[in-house]
Amino acid sequence: MASGVFALTLFLLCDLALGEAGHEGHCPWTNHWEWSGMFQAQEGDWLSWNVEKGENGEYAEDSMKMIVLAGDLLEDLEDMAENLFHGNLTTAASGAVLLPGAAYLLSFSKDLWLSQFKIQAPVGGKLAFFTEHLPQEFENKLHYLKEADGHDVEPMEEESSMECAEKVVDAADAGIERVQEKRWAEVIGASFLTIIPSIFGIAVLAFSFSKQLSSWGKQVLLFANSGACGVVFAAAIFLLMPESMELVSAGKEEGEAAGVWGAAVIGGWFLGVLIDHSCSIVTWMWAQKSAADVPKEECECHGQEVAEARDPEIAVSPSSSQEPKITLIEGRAQMSIAGPVIFGDMFHNLADGFVLGAAFKSCDPSFAMKITLVTMAHEVPQELADFMILVHHAGMNWKLAALVNFLSGCSTLVGAVIAHGMDVSGEVEGMTLAAGAGIYLYVAATELGPSVAHLPRLQRGSSLCKASLARLLAFALGAICIGLVLLDHKHCTPVYPSSAEGAGAAADAGGHNHR
């Protein structure tokens, strides 16, 4: 339980630190608009927002999201713009009047070389615009914002993703290479970070229960599993699912995006099932082969004991005062217990690594670190439980069990490196995160969920109520810790290592493809 609380505390502290750091300037660019500007006009004057076709006879984009707000400072309006940007949009065709305080999807007329939208300056005359794309992309001969008399209106202040891209262009090539190396270092470091708390917890368990794992230790793990269940459920629902939907839906109709995203989530859940089923089938075949291949004379048992030894469900008998002699059958029977634990854990860690690598590749460092800490929070109780099974039920020496757990944990690094190194589109990265959400849901529901859903059968009365309260509180604490992240959370924003942090404008910024 202490390890789980440590991981959750670390999660919140890191999120707070990353959140504060995120307000020190706009690079890396983390907004979902590419440009914002504040303009001063005469109160009541009419302005026109102009969108022109390029020399090739086509608009840079067929449509564009735009937020129009009245206010004094851009920074004060950003939170409102963020909420409006992901809310319901009003479709506006060429010639429409745009009102301050609303979110629009500007639809450009393919039959016209110029699409115009009218805006009346509010009281005070200050207007702020937040646009999905750079307004300069739609300029040909006309300035993007003009007064009724034809004069250009220039912004009092403006911010854009191009500012971050220009910093990268001005930097030396060696500097860009260092940014690329830094991302690899973060991926590898984060992968090992997910293993360290588990090793620490195993060392504590081994020291405390080196002779025999106590029932108290098992109860602690049940409560830790309950907290981890809340963490993983909330991470899937609050973090991975919205962020993956954001990446997958770029440039797609709502129905198509929902279909692709939903299939990826279900596919991730199915992958978790497939891993567990495959390990169980292989282990059953191993046990059956053991019972068929080993001759009776190799077993120093008699009658009923031989039959029990051939049973694939065999459990290792408690240790006696003398050192037991492990036969070939007994060794394979122990593997029938350890096999699913080892291989299942290895493949689940591999899947965790894929999610981790995709997060560092597709998102800003703040979001990627959140996924790292979520992985830590659910790996701690899971690895401790695996360790207890390997020692207590499979009869492994605790040193060997710790080594096996460490090696299976290293598969997280393998998955993270593969996912981070693959050159794939934003849609595929979004589908990877969606599949990761499906895996998280499977782990939370099947591996961690029973700790919350099922109470001890032998307990009665007040002890049963205490067990229920403790598990529900642990679950709620885990979920709340992830929920608190949303207080200052922005959607996953791609960071492109080919340019640098915040250089999204130089590529497909925020999932918006530019022609």
C-alpha cells in the first residue's frame, strides 16, 4: 500500500510541477489553435474576415474553426477559447455575420475565389480571434482582416505556433539533434522508472516475508490493487480515450472517426484477452505433456500421489523441516503456475511500453509523464502480487522471482523503444493510444477489478464493512488522483522530433494537415 501511495503522491507532485512549467511561455506550443490575435477597432464598425483561394485555384483548407471573443488581453481569454474550441460549433458560410462569444466552423465556398465573413466591433472595440489555421495561409491579394473602407487591420498582439517553429529554424543543426536525443533519453528513462518502484517493493516484501509471505501482506496488496484499479480506470477514461479520439478524429467525419476509434479501443481490450488466453492454453499444453511424457518410476510417489502429480492444477506442498526433493513432474507443475504469471506479465508490460512510447512520440512531455506515472501506479501492486505468487505458490526462490520480475518488466522498455522509433501517422499514433485505453480497461476490470468488486467470503459483520469501505476508498483515491489532473489539463499536443518541441507548425500542427 505504501508503494502505491508513493506512486500516486509522485504523480500529483510531478503533474503540479509540469503544470507550472507549462505556463512559462508558449513553446512548446500546446494550444489547439495555430494562431490568436487581438485587434482594436472603432466601436460598432464592421470588419470583414477574408479567405482567398491560392494560385492553384483551391483554398488551403476546406474549412476552419474560429473563436471570436471580446476582451482586453489574449491570455485572459485562452481558457474560454479552449472550452469553446472543443464544444459545439456553428457552421458559417461565406457572407455570414460572426458574433463575439461564439465558436464557428467557417465553410469556404468552392465556387468563389473569396469567402468573406462579417464581424461588428463590440463595446470598447477590442476583438480577439483564435483560429485553427494560420490566417496567412488563406491570403493571396487581400489582408485577412479589413475595415469596411478597405484599410487593413493589424493585430495589437498575436501568438502563433510559427513563433516556436522559427526558434527551431534559427537554431543550429546540432541543437536539433540534441532535442531528438533528449526524447530517446526520456523514453528509456521513463521505462526504467516504471520498474524501480516494483523492485523496491519486492525488496521490502522479501525482507519482511523471506520465510513465508504473511496474510497481512496479501491484504495490503488487495487494497493497493483497489487503488491501482481506480488509477488505471481513470487513466483510460480521462486521459487515453479523449486524447486518442483527438488524434484519430483529425480530418474525419464524426461517424468515421468514432468507428476507427471504437475499433481500436475494443481491439486493445481483445488483445488483453488474447494474451491471457494464449498463456493459459500454452501452459495447459505444457502440463498435459508433462503428465504424459514422464514415466512413473521417475516420481518417488505412490498410488494417489502419482495421480496428483499428473494433475495440471497441482499446487506445491508446504515446505517441511527437511529440504524437499523436486522431481521433474513437480518442476513442470511449478511452471504451470509460474508460466501464466511470467509470460502474461511480460506481454502486458510490452503493451504498456507501446502506450508509453506512443505518448512520448505523439504528445508533449507533460502528458507523457502522466502516462509514465499511471503505469508506475498500477505496476507496483501488480508486480508485487506476481512476486508473491511466484514465491508462495510456484515455489521459486525469492531472488530468482525478483530477477524474473525485473526481466519481464524490461519488456516495457522494448515496447516503448519500438513505438517511439516507428515513423507512423498521427492517426496510427491515436489508434495506438486508443488500443492502450482498451488494454487499461481490461487490466482494470479483470486483473485489478476483483480486488474492489469481491469481498472476503470468510469475513462477517463489521470486518466485512471495514473491508468494503477500505477498498472503495482506495479505488476512489486512485480515480480522484487522475481526475485532479484535468483541473489544468489540455489535450495531447504532438511534439515533432524532426523539428523540435513546439515546432508543430512546421509539420502537421495539432493534427491539422496543410496542403
